[in-house]
Amino acid sequence: MKGLRHQQAHCIIQTSCLLLQLPTNHTSRWLLAVAQSSAAQLLKLAQLPLNRELLILAPVPPPEPHLGLRLLEAFRVAPNSHMRVLHFADWLVGHHLHPHPPPLERRRADFRGATLNVSIKNDPPYAIRNIMNGTLYFSGYFYDTWHLLSEQLNFTYRMWEQTSWGSLSEAGEWSGMTGDLTRGVADAAIASFTQTTMRNQHVDFTMPLIRTRSAVFIRERYETEPNLRWLTSIFSAPLWFAIGAMAMLDIVSYVVVGYLHQKFACQERAASIPRILHDCSFTIFGVFCSQGTAAAPAGACERCVVVASLAGVMTVQAAFGAALVARLAVKTPVLPFSGLQGFLTDRTYQLAVVADSAELTNFEYAADNVRRALYLQLIAPNKDILPHGNIEGLQRVCSNAKYAFIAKHETSMLYSKSLSCALSEIPEASTPYYLGIGLQKGSPYRKIINDK
């Protein structure tokens, strides 16, 4: 009898070890048939995560063992929590089994007060660190989302603050919140956690909560000293070409009218064509310069040409004056270049990102040549002095006219009013991102959270 009990206990332990090796694919449903006497011991020893679906087939306990068999499902919300056993279905004698339970995510949407470990970072506006009456608390979109999940799924959480999102060291270890997840210390990480190719290999994410983009910001600058190029840029090149064409048309018209007037006006001696061209050109030039002429045009047709030319010139001068006043009154930012390639061509700007951030990882492990070159030439040499937050990086932009900083667009808009300078965004240099809550790789909570 003692040997039989030892053999039964050994079988239970082996079965418990086998349960730990079952795939976590929730589309697979496993069935384990046990005797009623060993079911309780098996459930006591087994570690069944929340996302592992195992049905236990056991006899219906007394006082109604004649009814047939009973299907139970068991799982633990957390590794050290109590085993939860739910009634799945009864297989009655002489009847077919037709279970129609709700999906797994809904059946297990009650964590029964389990405590989850959470790593959080001060990251406005997604997770905002606040202190009121000496008490530390958090707010923000991502934190509020997590707190709402805790109420709907009935769990509590133990939270601590981290200083960075985390980066991969040369030794292959992650720091910051990512390190908390990879080491199994934290169940979730709350901040604007960016989904990147490198991070997806080591941690999981909830479904994207926000779609955003990162942008490159520099200090806004203007051309405040007028020069010839500045003046000529008031009108576009096609418009200057049209003004020149109008002047040539006025000269040709004046020459033709003047020649015909002298030829058919019955004068004793008509001037030569070169002389007429010379006089007409200077007359039209004087009109464009708002200058008079030594002699008034002799014929009515010539006067009409001069008046028409003067009307056109007055229109051009009025438009130029209005555009000049608008240019002086309204400052238009001047961008040094566009696109990330411009940094490599210009070579006068310093490019920075937040230390241990997704942007740093994307540049460090970039596949395209431009981002890789930017990392090696502009970011890596200053890696030890990178800003540790967005506000610090944007403040450096204001203090250095040749400093460029990469930040999420919403974050820069949040801090823009508190900065001592205005910001300009480099066009064609933004990168789209998806933000979510970070989870452990293979987290049993991911599908249940996404279902909410």
C-alpha cells in the first residue's frame, strides 16, 4: 500500500511537470483525465498560468457520483496566488457533451484581487508624476488606463518608479523598465512605451493605445537683416520674369508707335530707328523707376503707351510694397534643410535623443544607411551626455542654435509654452510610432487586457 501511494504521488508530480510544458497558445484546449482522489493534489502542485487552458475530467464528487463526469478548468492569476477552479461542464450519463462557454478572455476576466507588479516612469502627458501634501501619485492617459483596467479586472498593483525606458547594453542586458520586464520583476511597464523591432524580441505590448510620430526640433530662426537676396525673394522667380516681359513689351510698343508717328506725321526729317529705340528705352526705364522724361511724348498713341506702362508699374510697386511690409511685420521661420540626410550634408548641427529611449535604439540598430551614419557621427560621440528627459532636451535646443533634438510630437507641444524659445520642426524627418503598455514576453495577461 505504501509503494502504491508513493507511485501515485510520483505520477502526480510528473503530471504537474508536464502541465508546465504545455504551449500557451489559447486556441488549443488540453484535456487531462484524473481520479477524484488525485485531482485536489494535482491542482495543488501544478502551476497553470492564466492563459493556459486545461480541462480536467474527473468523476462527479459525492453525493451524486452516478451523474457521470465533470469538466473543470483550473488556473492561477499570478504564480503565487491561489489556484482557481471553475466549473466548465458536466458530462451526464446517457447525454452528449455540448459545452458552450464564453471565450477564455471573458471567463478569466476576474483576477480575484491578485497583486501585479508595475514599473512606471514620469513621462508627461502619458504618465505624470504628482506630489500633493507630501503624497506621491500618478496621473496621465496611460496610468489612468491601467487604473481603469485594475478596476474592471479586479486586481491591485504594486508600483515603483523607474528613470528610463531601458536600453540594451553590450553585455546583452536591458536597463530601465524594459529590464524590469525581461528579468520578470515587473508584470507591466507604464509610460509611452514605443513598439520597436528590438523591443518586440524581448517584451510584449498591449494593443496600441496611441499612434504618434517623433519629430526633429531645432530652435526657430529668422532672416532679420535685409539684403539683395532677401529683397528679391519677396517676389517669386516667375513673377520677376513676368515683370521683365512687361517692360520689354512696353519698350517694343513704344518703339513701334514712335516710329510710325514720325514716319507718317509729315515731319521734315524722321529720326533713325536706333535713335528711336534709345529714346523709348530710356523713357520706359524712367517710368519703371518713377522718373520723368526731358520731353513729353509727341503723339497721342505714344502717350497712351506711357500711361499704360505707368499703370502697370504702379500696380507692381503697390504689390511689392505690401509684400515687403508683410515680410517685415510677420517673421517667417527659415529652415536650414529638410530630411535626416540634411544633417549629414550640413555637418553643423548636433543631433540628440533621450538616453535609453526607443529613438536611441532605432538609430543604434538601424538598417538604413542614413540613420546608422547619424548614430555613428552625431549621436554615439555624445552618448554619455544625452538628455534624460524630453524637457531637458528641448531646453538644450533653446540654449544652442545648432542643437537638434528628437521627441514625440505631442510631448513637444506640451512643453512648448514653458520654453524660452520657439521650435521649428525639420520637414520630412518624422517617424511614426505605436505606443502601448509594456508586458513580459509571453505575458498571460496580454489577451485579457486587449479584450477589454
